[in-house]
Amino acid sequence: MKSSNPTLTTGPWTGGAGRVDGFMDIAPLTSHQTEVVTTGALAASGDFTLSMPTTVPTTALMPFNPETVVLTGLFVSLTNGEATCTGTPTFSTKSAQQSSLRLGAIGTVSGEMRPQLLTETQTTQTTAQGEVIKTSSVLQEGALVYFDAPVTLNGTVTCSGPVALAPSGTVTGKVVFNAKFVKGWNKANITLDQNAVVTTTSSTVNADITLNITLTAGSLPTDKWTVVSPIPTSQGVKAPRSFFMR
């Protein structure tokens, strides 16, 4: 049996001094337009400072509703659109609008950066039935989100469906909402906990996947931001703890 324990590793920022842009998506999302709303200094060490925008463009605000917040898209993609989900989260202010601030590092190399942590364990075993690969991973990713009114979000959505890329197998799991957002800027944390067992034989592939997603508010998973796209290798961009101020 072979095993590996990959993690999201980061190295020192090598993009030199530059700037950090905070940008927001402009509605409708299908237009793929963004607007830079704040800019800060990026040191060669990777440290940066950035002021949160005091105003948010009205074109960046979007209705906050179950279609917006239910994080069932992963279940839909894993089942090729055949996921069945039950349960509706409750939220306190149905007229609230929201948006998020995305950050980009601009230096000799550039890319969007996110506060995230990833740990993964994988084992491979050859049996009489075939090769069995077991994968367990936890991804935590933070976000800076804006609300024009306070919102409390609670509830659980349960999903299941067939695995899209395997002749047999199931995807099951749930999305848990437990977040209280204030009016203005908030920190949010999304945790994706996934376990998968894939068995491959000479004639078939069977995959069983369990995916649990949790949304909370009040903290980011890490104070270190990682450039994730389009740079092919992750590089750490360190944010001082005073970065996020309200």
C-alpha cells in the first residue's frame, strides 16, 4: 500500500515590490467585468497593506438569497447536474445585498491571492478486486464579504446523486450554514471536507464521495495569503494581522 500526504505549500514571495489591488465583480456575473475599488503597497518581502473601501459600487451589490448562498455547486458538478438537495437555510434579512472583495498581487509575477489551507492524505492499495485509492482532504478558504444590512444565516442542506465520471458510485454530503454577518465588511470561512474511495478494475470504475461544506463568519483560515492564479506554483504573500480592519 502506498500513501502520500500532500499539503498546500507556500514559498517566499518572489514577485518583487509592487501593489495589491482589491477588486469586485460587477453584475451581472455573466459579463465577467470587475472594478478595482482599493489599492495598496506590496513590499518585496510579501507584506502588504490595503484599506478596505468605505463605499461599494451599487453595480457590485447582488441580492443575498438561497440561490446565491447555497454552496451546492460542487454537488452539481460532481454529479453532472443530477444532484438532489433538500433543506433551505434560514436568513434574517431577505432584502440584504452582498458582494465580496477579491485581491490580486501585481509585481514581476501577478495573480489572484486567497487565504487558504489545504491538507490531503491519499493511499493506494492493490486488491483482488482492483486498485483502491482512498483520498481524504480538507480545504479551508477565506473571503472578505460586504453586506448592506446585518444577516444571520443558519441551516443544513443535504445532497446526493450519482458520480458523474464513474459508471457506479454516489456523492453524498451536506452544506452547513452557521454565520452571523454585520452591516459592512466581514470575514468568512468556507471549509470543504471530502472523502473519496475509487476502485478501478479491468472493466469498471466505482467511486463513492462524501463532501461536507461549512460556512462560518468572523475569521479567516490563515493570515497568510497565497497567490493561486495564474501563477503555476503557489507563492506565499504574508498579510499583517492588522490587514483587516473594520
